Amino acid sequence: DAKTTQPTSMDCAEGRAANLPCNHSTISGNEYVYWYRQIHSQGPQYIIHGLKNNETNEMASLIITEDRKSSTLILPHATLRDTAVYYCIVPMNTGFQKLVFGTGTRLLVSP
Amino acid sequence: NAGVTQTPKFQVLKTGQSMTLQCAQDMNHNSMYWYRQDPGMGLRLIYYSASEGTTDKGEVPNGYNVSRLNKREFSLRLESAAPSQTSVYFCASSENPQSSRTQYFGPGTRLLVL
């Protein structure tokens, strides 16, 4: 997997947008960026993934820079239930791939 | 549609005891995975099964065995538990090997080995 770098922790006020950055400067041209999160004591949850265009679903938006060396996960209106560890993963795009989870960003959403 | 289920939710073992962690999925997925998560750390892959009838080692397979019983079920066995295997174990599944990057996880089994 391409190496990713994320801040250890971030804070966000409830109702505000949470913007979680990820650097992946060694990403290859055909490798996707995946985001997962893990709420305390639960299994990880898939959020979104993208290649080079911005992506949006019911959970979040993913903005990938034009050079694809970094991306930002956006939770547009964070709630207390969004408090979790967020993982940015760039798996190799060759056949069957196993996800490698690093330590992620711990997001704390406060009232 | 329960997704991925795991049993038991919590287990205490003595060193040397054996046990099997059960995992089942009802999404008709072909690929299944076992991870462990130690306190304050990310997940590490123990074993995976790309499709029914196949299993392969992940990052940390020592001390574990797996069985892909059928398409729905993938079990993890500890033959002789050690305190170093105290962890939270997560099972996951994906639709097929080509979509292995999009995985759906179970709620976990918390294992304490004394």
C-alpha cells in the first residue's frame, strides 16, 4: 500500500464541517483512496473512495487534489456520533488486495 | 439482513486453552477476513479467504488457524491461547476479491487470555 500520513487527532464543533486531511505523495496513477472510520468499540465502517474526481455520498465528500498527492474527507455537518478514528488507506491496485489500517485520525466532535 | 455477525462477543481464556471464533455473513459475499486490533493500534490482518475453498495468511498468522466452512462462514481457531493473543478480533467480508478494498465488518470479539 502507498504510505499515508494523517494527523493524530482533530477537534470539531457539532454542526460544523469536519475536514480530515491525508497525504499520500507516493500514490500511483491507478490507485484509489479509501476512507474508513471506527467508532469506539465497533468494527470499522467503509465511508467512501475515489480515484481522481471528487466523490460524494450520503456520509461524506472526498476531495482529491489534482496531483493526487493528498485528499480531504469532509463531513459537512458533524454530529456527536461522528466521533471516531478515521483511516485513510491507499491499497495497491493489483488484483486481490488486503486493507492495511494505520493509526488514523481521532476526530472528537464536541457540543 | 444482519450483515456480518460474530460470536462470542466476549471470551476469557486461560493460557493454553483453545477456542474457535465464529463469523458469518448474509450478504452472499465471496471474500472474508480476520483481523486483530490491539489497544491503541490499527487493525492487522490475520488470515483471509478470497473465495470459498481458499485461505491465505495475512500479516500475523502465527498461533491461528482458519476454516472457510462454506460461503457464509469463516472461523478462526486458537489452538493454544497465549496472553499475547489478548485482543479484539474483527471479521469482515467483501463482495469478491476484485472489491476487496470495500469491506464490511462485524462487531468484534473481545478476547482476554490470562
